[in-house]
Amino acid sequence: MSKIGFIGLGIMGRPMAGHLLDAGHELATVKRGTLDATLAEKGMRELDNPRAVAEQAEVVITMVPDTPDVEQVLFGEGGVIEGLKPGTLVIDMSSIAPIATQGFAKRIHEAGGEYVDAPVSGGEGGAINAVLTIMVGATEEGFARAKPILEVMGKTITHIGGHGAGQTCKVANQIVVALTIEAVAEGLLFASKAGADVAKVRESLLGGLAQSKILDVHGERMIKRTFDPGFKVKLHQKDLNLALEGARSLNLALPGTANAQQLFQACVAHGGEDWDHAGILRALESLAGHEVGC
């Protein structure tokens, strides 16, 4: 078993850390208010800063919201790099910019560590049930070292390629997810406005070519109007910003992605930055003057 530093105990980080503790790993984190009682009972320790966490860890995992957050944790004052020991494995499971990831990997490598980018898909439910899809960018050696740890938290672990490739795959994932959520929302809104029973429409669609995990999970959220995250609108909006910025650098048009981003922005404008991303339905409902199921 490994001594692991886990930095970032949010909606998904908490259950992920819990699975590692259950598997027998020793975990420490950075002191941030009151530690989750369940994690404390399982033996998770709190230290003053990322440097202290790295000093006592063989593996450091980061699971924080955005690129600047990862940079701060790794390279800011009192950051991981100040306490990094030769051979320490650094696994970033956040969803951040692929190009920045390549730079982070280079700096960790120059300091004597091994860097792996391993963003995840599956949301809060996937984290709780340890069935996350994990997309990995790493050297062959880094992937081999990280895989047994990642298998504790996820079900489908794929080595995509070198540093940054995991993050590139995650951006692609978020494009597909956003557009599919929007498609489900539009389909259910159409059915509802036309007077059909949306629950029965969803049931029927789940048996045909339109079937998807998003129709199953988020379609139900939309019908029941349960918009607590989940995965927050503001985080998906951040991921689509990465997609659109990357598209500009590649001279690539992503019109569907841009449209989904505008709908997420409409959610934020209505106070919905912390809604589950299924809340994109509310932006479409506002345009239609109609609520699904009403």
C-alpha cells in the first residue's frame, strides 16, 4: 500500500479518496476547514500545505477545479514541488488545459518526479460507485505505476498517449456530453410542448437508437427537475472554454460546442452556475416559455 497525498476533496474527490482509504492506502490532505467526518474516521490526516503533503507521500493526487488551481497546488508558494522527493508519482485527475499539462509534466520531471494526467468522467455517481472512466496521458512507466491506484477509483482506464493526451481526451468527452445533454433537453422539451407524456417518451427512446447514458440519467433529472449537482454548470462551462480555446488554436470550427456554451452561459445568467449540467434544459425552457412536464 502507498502513502498518498490527495488534494481536492470536492463532490467527486471525497468518495475517490474514500475508496483509496478503504483499499488500505494511507492518505493525507491539505487542511481546509473541517475534514469530512467519514474520511477522518478512516484515518485521513490533514497537513498544513501541499509541500508538507508531498514530503510524506509516494504519490500525490490532485483533483481541483481548473488549470490555475493545479498550477498553484503544484508550483505556488508551499507547493508540491517544494516537497517533491525523487521518484514521487504526481497524478492530476482535474480537467484542465492540455498544453498547460505538458508544461506541468516537464517541470515535475525536471524536479525528479513522474507526472500522469488522468482526468475522469462519470460524475458524482461514478465517483461514489468507483466506476469512473479515466483517460490517461503518461509515459509507459508512469501509466504502469498509476494504474493500480486508478483501478481503485475507476472501471475503464485507458492510456491515451503521452502527457496531455488524457486532457485532450477529456475535452473531447466534454464536447460530446454537452451536445448530448442539449439534444436530450431539446427532444424532451419538444415532446412536452407537443403534449406527449415525457416519461413515456424517454422510456421509448431508451429502447432505440437514441439510447444513451445521458438520456437515462440526465433525462430522468430533467423530468423530475432535480438539478442539484452532479456536475456543475460552471465546471462544464470551464471545460467547453478549453475546447473552444483549443479549437481556435487549431483553426477548427466547433459550432455545436459554441451553442452549448451559450446555453450554459444563459444558465449562469439566471443564477444557475451551481446547477447540475442537466440544467441546460432551463435555458431552453426560458426560450420556449414552457417547462417540461407542465
